[in-house]
Amino acid sequence: MKKSILLLFFVGLFFGCSKDADDSDQQFQEFTVTLNIDPNHSFGTFAESARAFLSDQDGEIVASEDLQPGQTTTLTTNADPTSIFDLTYVIYKYYGVVNEKVYSIETFSNVQQGTYNLGPKKIMEDTNDEIYIHLSNTGYPCEAVATSAGYGTFGPENGGYLNWQANLVGSPTSDYYAAFKSPNDQFNRYVWLEDVAEGSSFNIDYTTLPEIQNLVTTAVPANDYAYFQLFGLVENDANKISHSIGYDNFSNGIASFTNAVPQNVFDQYLLELTYRDGSTTNFNQLRTSAIPTQVTIPPLDLTVNNPSPQSFNMNLVGDGILYNVSFVNENASGSIFVGHFIYGAVAPEVSFSKENLRLNVQAEYPDLSQFETVTLRDATVTRYSALNTYNDILTYQIERKRFVVPDLNGFFEGIIKDF
């Protein structure tokens, strides 16, 4: 009898321990981030290597793998379901001509597990061999004032000529817009060609081209530097081409800028504008059916209370979604540069310490052993009309895609403060 009781005791103890072990296992779940990298993805000109790190909130690295075009990188760990993880990219570039090394550390805070696709990067062609425009009777000289990238030669023959050649944005057929200016004219004249096939050549008498008498002036808030780009879009264009209408840099600032805009060609416009006043930079991108005559400062603000990377703290005002804080440093000879760029979700007060993470990442790069700390360079807050959550725009950042406003009357805008 005693033996039976003793046996039952050990059986109960065994199953009790097994149940405890099962309960312990159930407390942990697999957390996985998968990065599919297109064979034609580029980590940038002069990039020597790229690597991804998955880390916990203490900055401890739980997984890391190299990033290679054409491969899939999987970062996985087992953790409590309530755990929060950051994803970090380190992109190393070497500029051999000036013997400079640049390490870019990009940290995406509170990343969601799942699959992200790093797509192909658009390669800018410089062959200029897809469309040829031969203008005669231009006066002399004549210049292209609004067009996609291209190349032209001009001379005094045939009443003045301009031979222009460029690439088409779409393939194998594409619409094409360009504006030209003769010294004999008060206004620009434009060429609008639809469904152009690659290799097409056009002989055009410049004087038969329509003039652009529609001038739109846009007022800009006070600034000491400004830059803008204006594009025209055709609503039903399958290629979704953004045709360049105008662009310029104003190193001394401007009160307004003016664009010559053809009528009855474009249905929508995309305006990209950046302007700086002192240590604050504002940026806007908006899509509209009418070019605005005035741009206003984004209703956002930020105040940094503690610039230290060990205990960073700032307050944010407005309905922003994404913040970005940049810390930088360089070695004494100016040959090695490091930047830590941290992305996170906007809240009225933001506090973090990513210093331990940065030091753990740097430990894998001998060049960075000399960088014990970094200093705050700038902080940015951005809001979007087309995106409602932090994870929406974070996906763009992780997949290294440029966000362009997709909808009419949509926008994104933000402010950057330098320190």
C-alpha cells in the first residue's frame, strides 16, 4: 500500500512538473520579421554593406542578419507576447575618392512582426535616346525651362534651332511634356505629346507651339532658404507620370515663386516645397486640382527638453504621426561619420534611451569603437492626410519607399528643428 501511494505521488509530481513546463512555454511566442529584398533593390550609391538587427527595449540584440539584394532575411526570437522590439538597419558606405566612411544606423521603434518587401529602386536613365524634338525658328539661343532630364544643342541656323533629346518616363509608350523659352518671346511655349513610342522624332516649328500665358504665383512664409518642385498629372494616365512643370532653389529665401502652367493639359498638380527660417525647416507635399496661391506653416511643433541620447525627452504639439530624431558624430580626422536615426510614434511626450542599442550595434563594426557617444542634430515631426496610424508610415520606412501623396487634396507636411 505504501508503495502504491509513493508511486502515485511521483506520478502526480511528474505530471505537475510537465504542466508547469507547458504553462511556461505558453508564456512565450515567436516574434518574426521577414525582409524580402528585390534583386534590384539598392542600398545607395557607394554602399558596401547592409545589416538588420532585432533588439528588445533594453537595447539587447536578439537577432541579426546581413541584407543582400535578391535574398530574404529572417529575424526571429521567442518572447513574451507583450514584448516590444525595434528593427535597426546599418548601412555602411565608403567614398573612396575622398577616403570617407559613413555608417547610417536607422532604428524603427516598436516594429510589428510580419513580412516587409524592399522593392526595386528606380534607376535614372541618362541615355536620352527615347524621344527627339527638333525645334526650328526659335530665335537664338533657346532653352528648355521645364522638362524631365534631357540634353539639348542649339545654334543660329534655321531661324535658331534647338535639338532636344530625352528619355520617356513610361515604356514602351508615354506622354511627354516640355516647355521651352526663346529670347524673342515674353512667355514660355510648350510641347504636349501623348502615347509617344520610344525612339520617336519630331520636327516642330517653334512659333507654332502654344504660349503659356497662365502664370500662378504662390506665397511662402518667411524664410532664408526655399526649394520647390511642381508636377502636373493626367488623371487617367496608366503610367501615373508626374510631369515636371517647374523647380528652383532660392539660397537667400523668397516671398513667393511663380510657375508658367499650361491650361487644359493637366488635371492635378503635385507641389513639393521646403523652406527654412533660422533653425526650423518646414516641408510640404500636397496634391490638388489647383495650384495654391499661398502655403501655410504646418500646425506642428516640438520642444526638446533633454537632448541626451541616454535619456532623450521632447514634447510634441499637433496631430503628427511620425517623429524622427537624428544623432551624429565624426572622428577627429573627419574620415569616419556615424548617424543614428530613430523613428517612432508621435505622443504628447516622447522619451527614450537607445544608447545601449547603438553601442551594441557598434560593437560589430571595428570602425565605430571610437564613438562613445553621439550628439543631437535635429528632430522632425510629420503628419499625413492619407495615413492614420504609425504602422502605416513605418511600413514605408522599413521598405525604404518614398511616400508620395496618392489622393487628390491629400498632403503630408512637417517641421524639422536643428540643434
